[in-house]
Amino acid sequence: MMKKIKISGKKLVIKKGDITEEDTEAIVNAANSSLMGGGGVDGAIHSKGGPVILEECKKIRETEYPEGLPTGKAVITSGGNLKARYVIHTVGPVCSSGKLTEDKARLLKDAYYNSLRLASERGIKTIAFPSISTGAYRCPVEESSKIALKTAIDFLKEDRTVQEVRFVLFTDYIYEIYKKSLEELVK
Ligand code: ADP
């Protein structure tokens, strides 16, 4: 399951898969503010990437974010044993009521945008995202997918460094929703 489109000569891909297996230069972690690991995709990235990632996250906490990484911000570590050379850690909003309010929508956009900007600043050409905030953080997949895809499309139109953005979706259900949203956004 995979769909590819071109945006200003660059690639936007959606595929079903496990992001810890991706060979993009960077993969994005849907982390929590503590940066100390967690469940879901966060747990999978730390367990496959090994202890180097956590060590670097601890340093970032000590030096830059003693109170934790705020929602919508992004930081970068190496990828440890992963195929990806870097992990970009970002924190999406928590949709405790299951609703994506205007504030949460902006924070979700920030999480994608700040991850993309950080990648570009570091000269990273290929990056893979999970569906941020749609697991334990319970944001609705349909609206969240539109924000994710729109932010990536707008970014690819402007940026000169990033050449490929992949969304790596863990389930058929989430993949199908992203596919529908992408068709609506580019029609
Ligand atoms: P959040 O707390 O931001 O909601 P989760 O990790 O709970 O983060 O879920 C985010 C998304 O990541 C969910 O759609 C979940 O299905 C998905 N996911 C979980 N493990 C993986 C994985 N190995 N690769 C890609 N996506 C994953």
C-alpha cells in the first residue's frame, strides 16, 4: 500500500508500514514532553534505535529544555541502530476530549512544520513521519491527516532542501484515511 505524488518536483509519499524500518535520512518520533520514551511509536523507536537516543534526549533536557519539550516544538538526535541517521522528536497535542479544537490543530501543524524546518536546517533531504497524536493522544485521524498532509505540501512548495516526505502509517485504517485526504487536497 503506497501512493506517491510530486509537489514542485519533490516527492510526497504515503505508505503503510513500520516507521522504525524506514531508510529516510530522518524519521520523526511522536514523543512526549519528557523525551524519556513512552509507548506506541516512541517506544518502538527507542527500543530499535538503542540507548544512544535516550542519552542524547537526556542531554537535550538538561541543556535546552529542563521542563520538557513544549508541544509543537522539535529537537534532533542521532538514530542509533536505526537505518535512519537521525530521529527528530516532536510533541503533538493531546486531544483529551477526542476533538481537535483550533488550538490543538495549530499545535499539530507546528509539530509537523517545526520538524520539517529542523530537517531543512540540517540539510536533511528525506524524512518520514508517523501519524502524530492519533494514537494514545486520541486526535481524530481524518482532520489530523489533512493538517499533516497540507503542512507537508505547503512546505515542499517553499523549501529547497527537503526532497521527499513520507507518511508511514501503521494500520490499513489510518492509511486509507490519509489516502482519501490526499486525494481531496490535490484534486
Ligand atoms: P501519540 O501519543 O502522538 O498519539 P502514538 O505512538 O500513540 O503517539 O500513536 C501515533 C501513531 O503512530 C498512531 O497512529 C499509531 O498507530 C502509530 N504507530 C505506532 N507504532 C508505529 C510504528 N512502529 N510505525 C509507524 N506508526 C506507528
